[in-house]
Amino acid sequence: CGGSAVLVDISGACCDVNVTDAAGYCCTHSSGVDDCGVCGGDASSCSKIISLIYSVDSTDGLNNQDSEEYNTFLSVFVNDIAGKLGVQTDQITVLTVNPGVRHHRHLLQQMSVLVQFQLLTTNISSTVLSVANILDTLEALASNVSDAGTSQVLHVSNVTADGICDNGICEVGEQCRSADDVSCCFEDCPLIMIPCPVGESSTECNRQGVCNRTSATCNCFYNFEGDSCNLIRVKGEDSSINTDVPVQGSPVPVPATPPFPPPPLVPAVSTTNGVLPPPTATSSSEDSSVVGEVWFLAVMIGGGFMLLVIVAVISIQRRKQQQIMHTDGNPVPLLDDES
């Protein structure tokens, strides 16, 4: 991507923003991704799964979905919640009813049940489309309950978005993770999004590569390799070494080749009872070099000694001649044996 992208989406396109929709594509819309996982959506395409605690007169028969008490409760609950949210009754589907739950605020005064239901938010007021708006509306109802009376929202446990399969829109929870994934929706999300291997940083591709989610392979950055880009290639060698990548994902520097070779190691000399071992024999070239240096030094010393001897002899002869001269300056002739 030339270094300017933040991530690569499921199609291999470079993303300038760190936002992808439920299908795995880059989302550059100004409003971002909605609760349904749709880029630029209004949170109306998917359903909302809501769990809340609801007050009742009696829990008798609510364990049996075929009982008259259970069906009566469903009718009362659906009409009450539809009116409070401003939706049609056919947009609410009760999923489970658990009568064994009591809320601590009304433990003594009121009996209650935990109800989970699905709300379809298509073609309804925009005030109750998003998860946040639905949660705010129901929590406002729960904060104004009275200690007496029934058919009241006592507490909101959870509100989540849930994709609707086969509506032509890839939504949250519908993305397939493998070819045999039965919990996804191939009709809406045909591309399989497979996580890539993680490295020591516990993130995909060790933060040293780009994940191709359709093949679950990492395209490693320069000088990195391995299934999760957790290996760094040593310069000038075929082998690789493990990297120690920090959690922040900073690139690991490549070890540089030293400018000069390291000095040779000198083996330590061991002794036996304090006695050094005999010297090792040197090579012939080393012997010739040593002999030449000794010979040159001997010649220099000998030449200097001979020069000193010659100077001393000349000095002695001159002194003898000075001692045997007459007072008038004439030299005394020497005898043959003296000369």
C-alpha cells in the first residue's frame, strides 16, 4: 500500500481508516459503521436482542409454553412493550421466559421473570433504532417503576444487535469463519473471513505483516518471515531467528553486519603444578624473520665496536709523538726497533 494505509480489507484493498464493516470491507463513510455492522447504515436493517426483568402477578404456569398462563403473559408483555417502544406487536418475538429470577430492588414486593425477546427495527421511529436509544428508553422505564403493580420493566440486562440472514446485507454476527461454519450466513456474507496466525504480541501476523483473511495467510514486511511473521532473517545467512516483538508492535531492527571482524581469541595458558608448558615450535617463516633481525643487530654492534677501536689507536699514536718531541719542537728520531 505504499506505507499510507492503516489496514488491508478482506478484498485486499488498502484502507486509509481503521474501520471495516461486518463483511470486512473498508468503510470510509462519514457516519462510520452502525450497530448492525453496515457502513453508513442507520441501525435499522438488523434486529435487536433484548433481555430484561419484568414484573408479574404470578409465575404459575410460565415454565410451560403450552399453558394458558404462559400465552396470557406473552400477550400482555408484547402489547405493553410495543406500546412503550412505539412499535407494532408483530415486530416483537419472545424468545425465552425464565420465572426463576427476582430483582433485588423488588425482592419482597413483586415477583418477576427474565424475558429475552427479539425486536425488528425496520420501518419504525428512528428514536428506537440504535442499541443506545433502545437501552436509554427501557432504562428510563425501569427507573420509574412503583413498588406496587405489575407489567413493569424492573431492570434492563442487555441489548445487542443481531443480523438477519438472507436480507441481502452482511451484518454483525453473520460473517463466516470457515467453510463448515453453520452459525454464519453465506447468503449475506459470501466471503469467508479467517483469522491469521498470531505471534508473540498476540496479534495477527505479529504486527509485522498484513493478514489476507480470505486465505488466513500473512504477507510479511521486509526482512520478516514465518507463518505469523515471527521470524527475522539474518543478513547474509539462510537461517532465521525468532523475534521478540513488543506489544506496541514496533518493528524489530535487523542486526547489522559488524564493520570489522572480531579479534582472534587467545587461548588461556594452563599450568601444571605452577610450571609453564614448553614453548611451541614456530613456523619456518617466523624463524627466518627472527634470525634476520638478530644478524642485523650483530652486524651493527660489531661495526660500531671496530670504529671505536680505530679511533682509539689513532688517538694513542698522536699522544706518543707529542711526548717524544724536543723542547725546540724537533722530533727525536726513533730507533728502528722503536719505530
